Amino acid sequence: MGIFDLFRTTEPSGARKGRKDTSAEDATRLIDEGHALEAESKLAEAMQCYLEAIRRAPNPARGHLNRGNVLLLQGDLQGALDAFRTALEHQPDYAGAYYNIGNALLGNQQLDEAVANYRRALEIQPDYAEAHCSLGVALKELGQNVNAAESYREALKIDQNMVEAHINLGNILHALGQFDGAVACYQQALEIKPDYAEAHNSLGLALQAEGQLEGAMNSFRRALKIKPDFAEAHNNLGLALQAAGQLEGAKMSYSRALEIKPELIEALCNMGNILKDIGQFEGASESYCRALEIKPDFLEVHSNLMFILNYTASQLPAAYLEQASKYGRVVAGKAARFASWKCAADLPERLRVGLVSGDFLNHPVGFFLEGLLAHIDPSCIELIAYPTHHQEDELTARIRPYFSNWHSLVGKNNEAAARLIHADGVHILVDVSGHTAHNRLPVFAWKPAPVQVTWLGLPATTGVAEIDYVLGDPHATPPEFDHHFSETVWRMPDVYMCLAVPDSPVLVAPLPALSADHVTFGSFNNLTKMGDGVVAVWARILQSVPDSRLLLKTSQLNDPSTCKQTRQRFAACGISPDRLILGGTLASRDDHLATYSKVDIALDTFPYPGVTTSAEALWMGVPVLSLRGDRFLSRTAESIARNAGLPDWIAADQDDYVAKAVTFASDLNHLAALRAILRQQVLASPLFDAPRFARNFEDALWGMWQHYQTQQGSLE
């Protein structure tokens, strides 16, 4: 997103510190002239100065070092290394030569050798600030963030004004989720160099991570004032604007970034994201595919592409599996799969189960997890959390005690994360993200646990061959869907998910149509799910139910331009703006739930239905009309309806969907009676029966482990 690690490739001032310059006066003059020419990018002329200095100097080490720097700038890595090593032949204790060998190797991603050369330079000259800084860059690339931070701190002990070290330390702290520290580092860099556009950009990223959107936008704009063609800062400004709900401004920022740098893959990814958010799926897919053309192993954008394919009914399950399997092959190619596990032969009294998720907080996944975790039997299941996102809140605090260990994967690369999980002796590792934000599916390709499962985050296949199972249920994943998955389907007895009963005092309100003299349909789903086909069907319903209204509430409707576009979409289908009631996010979950008092019938989206929104609607006494789908994700709606005791609220096709909506809307007495009993009905159902779900979940995990051990026994 525009964070840069910095190191120097020219001879640093510290390279000559502590040793006497033995070169002749004219050789020194020639080297200084070469430096001046190099600064003007006159590399050929600079090279001539260095060659002449080598010829004249009694000790030509410095000349060879500077000749190597020019060769490196010209792209001749081997020539540069030969020159630096020739300098060492003339002066074996030349720290600057070891330092520049390290820089050359670092630029070529020969990281272990680069580290060895930096350490050798520091053995000769311990107060070599630039070598400490570049060592930090190499260690960070190796995934050793803590050691890298220590190297940057050592550099700053020697030279407090080293801007690169301040910025690089800030980058490490940012990666580790220590945003206050990162902000302080970037601010120190800017005190030294106020017009440093890159530092303003990095400061903006840290402020945004802290939730200080206004400060972040100001920082990005300062960076752009200094450097108007700074594509990464335009991209990051777009991210801040998007987070603030200013979608049109965000889209313009991404467009500007791509005008400057058409192959900036982060901007292509973000453009895809915003096009997805406003329902332009074809354009979003094009952006993602363009990013993957440039970088085929860009896993984040590949997951985004997988995610968006769920929004289009035209994407057949077989094609989805093919795309997912492509992702799986990429991550497998980057992993070194563990061949054995210390826990593999266990006959444990307790299964050690790891949950990998970025959503251990107030998030739909968190709401579903909370009830389960509260009822898992700790005498038979030991839970370990592997959060993949730095953010925490009050829900995090509530669920944290249910875990025996809380090992953050934030700031750890995939190998380090996999080794941590493997060392923990986890029997079963559960992915709770799928192809959603903050997923760590590449870690699963290392196979750090003998049994691996995907559950809840995204009801679809991951395509990762090393994940053994996907948790489903008889309604959402009937046997005829088995070929949709790279995983084996493990069916829970009733339902594959269970929502924690909302901790809210909000009561079910009377049917609003009885006092309003009109029926109000509603959907609180993300607008991304409201494709053109959904708008067309909902418009048919509004046209068929006189004076009816449609209440939409979601975060995107905080943006006035999105509200305008939404009205235009319905107007194109013959629905006047006064039939729509549009609202954005509210202050609290209680306020959100209370809004259901204005809704008579909830209309589900398709092919991507609501999950949390549907469960919440039912709890608030509002029945949900859904459309039967042809894959796991869309069949989730049917699982919810059947488990809630509402099979009549599942439509067979779009015409049936419209007909059912009209029929239900015409019988207010039936709606009122259903509303009066629905909360108690669903509370008694498997949807909210957390103790029952926890026992089924435990049985599934133990069944998987027993199956694994049986397989192992048959192989011996």
C-alpha cells in the first residue's frame, strides 16, 4: 500500500569512519568528482573517474568499491560483486565493501548471504549505522521482524538523524500492529525531513490503521502536494476515502493512481473492491484479472476475485471450483508442507483445536462464534486462537477467556505462522475466513496440523488441497453438491452455524403495516449483494403490492452519491424514489435491531443471501423471503429457513419469489400472528441453540480426528 523499506547503495559516510584514508590526493579528488557525476546520473563519466582513481591510488580499495556501485546502478550484479570483492583483496578489513556486497545481494533477494555480509561489516565497525539499517531490511524480508526492529534501533542509537531507520522501524511496528509507535517513528522522520513525501504517506497509513481517517487523509494530501505524481499516495487516499464512505472520491483517487502507474496492482485491487461495492461486478472482475496478469501470485486479489464470483448467478459451481483450485496450486507452490506432526499419534483426552480468523470481534463471524465458544466443553476441546487482524473490541474481550492461548499471526509471514501452529501441536486447524478479508489460507498449504477444516467465513470451497473438510449441513450442502468442493463435506446434523442470542433489550414491535396502512419490505444486506437481477425482482414486488415501500439499510448508504445511484437503479425499473427508504449505519447494534420495527417482510438477496441479517431479522420477529439456490452459499438461506420452521418462505424461482411476497403481504393478520411468536420459535430452533450446536461441533471434530487416526492405522 505504499510502505517502503530503505537502504543506501552508495558508499556511506560511516564506511570511512575510524580508519585513515591512504589514497593519494589526486585519487581522492577523482573519487569525489565521480560522486558528483554519479549524483547527476552521469554513470559512464563517473566510472572513468573511478577507473583513473584505481590506477593512481596506492590502495585502490575505495575506487573498486565505487566502481562496483556504478555497475550495480547499471544492473550488472555480478560485475558489482566482483568489484566489491576486489576491494576486499586490497583491504580485507574494509567494512564498506562488506556492506555494499550485502546491498547487492539484498537487491537480488539473496537474503541469508546479505545478512552474513552486513554482520561481517559490523564486526569490523560496530558503529556503522547504515549497516545496521540495511541489516534490518534484510531481516524483515526474512520474516524476522523483531530482530529487524532491533537493528533499526541500533542504527538510531548511532545516528538519530537517519531518516531511513526511523521510517523502516515505523514500517516494522506498523506490520506488528503497534500503530502508536509507527506514528511516532514517521513523525520523527518528518521532523528531520519535512518534505519527505514517502514519510507523509506512511504516516497516513498508520493513522488510518488507528482509525484516524481525517488525519490519514491530511497526510496523504501532504504527500501529494509535495509529489503530485505519487501513485501510491493517490491509492492510499482512495482507501481512506472509501473507509469514510466517500465512494466517488475514492474511485477518483484510484483512477488517478492508475493514470500515473497503470500497473500498480494495489490500485487495481482497490478499484476492483470499490466497483464490487457499487455493484459493478464485471468491472471489478476485470480489475482483479488485470492485477493477476501482472502478478499471478497476488494472493489477496485472487481471494477478492474468488469472493466476487459468489455474487453472480452465471458463475457455475464447476467454474468456481476451477478458479479456487488455481488459487490452491499457487499457495501450494509457495509452501513446504510439513511431513509429520508431533501430535499425530496422540490418543488425546482433549483435542487441541486452533481457530484462524481476522474476525474475533464485533463482526458477523464473531457473533456466530460467541455462542459456540461459550458452550464448548473445555474437558474435551482445548481452543487456541490465531487472530490475523490487529483490531480488538469488547467482543474480543468476552471470547478471549475461552482460549487457552492467543497467538497473533499479525506481522508473521506464512512460514513463521505455520511453524508456530505446528510447534503448538494443534490436532485440528480451522479456517474461519475462507476467501474473505484477513484470511491466511496460504498458511494452511503448509499443513501445520494433521487435520484441517474450513468453516463459516465464506460458505464455498477454498480450493486449498491441504484443507481436508468443509463443514456443512443437510440443507445447505446436500450430497449432490459434493463435487463442488476440493474438500470433503462434513455435514452437521441440523445446521452448520449458530448465532449467539443478541445481548440486546430491544423487543419485537407490532407489525408496522397495521398502523402505517402500507406494507414495508426491507433488506439490511450489503448493497453489493443487490445485483441488477435482485433490483428487477424487488421492483416487480413493489409494483404488485400497491403503496408498499422498501427500506434499505447498510453502510454504503451513508454516501449520498450511492443513495442517488440506488434510487436511479429502481427508477429504471419503474419505481419512484418516494417508494424507497434509505438509511446507513446506526450508532449501536441496539439501534440497528430496533430498525426492524419498521419492516413487515424481509426480502433476501440472491444468489448471495443474508446470513447474520437473516438470523437477526427472525429474532426481531420479521420473516425472511429467500430464493432457493444451486450451491452452498445460496442454499444457506434454505438452511436458515428450514431450521427456523419457515419452509414456506423459500421460493423455487424468481416468479415464485414475487408470488410469495405478494401473497404474504396480502394477509396482515397472518403476518401479525407470525411476528408475535417468531422470536420464541427461532430461539427454540437449532439456529440459536448454542449448547446443542456446541455438542454437534465437538462430535464433528472428534469424528474427523478418529477418521484421521483410522486412516493412519491403515497406512502402517
